[in-house]
Amino acid sequence: MAGAVAEKGKEAAVATAAAATDGWITTKLKAKFADESALEGSDINVDTSDHVVRLRGTVPSRAAKARAALIARGTENVARVVNQLVVKRM
């Protein structure tokens, strides 16, 4: 019985750590995007699940779309980036 309880606790700790890391990734990316002049005028939604970042929203140019993906890929603990950003001339 004690072994099962310990295993459940370990599983919960791993799930909590993964969620905290996903939240950290999302927060970190939002801060990086806010400080990036190439992304001015963008409306980027960041969603992170299991270390996979999904970028949605609009950016003013293809260069801005590429820059956002590059920043996301270069962020610690990001396993993959799904770039669904749309270029919308402002």
C-alpha cells in the first residue's frame, strides 16, 4: 500500500513539474516577445503543452514570423515549435 501511495506521489510531482515548466516557457516567451523590436505590432498567443510551443496570432511580416519562431526554438526546455502565425500587413 505504501509503495502505491509513493508511486502516485511521484507521478503527481512529475506532472506538476511539467506543468510548471510549460508555464515558465509561456511566461518567458511572452517576455521575450514584448522586448523584441522586430515583433512590434504583433498579436501573438503562446500556448505550451508538454514542452511544445504553439504560436498563434498575427505578425506584420514574414521576417517577424520567422523571428518569433527562432526565439521560441532558442528558449530553454522547448522541444518543438508549431508556428501558426499569420502575416497581416498593419
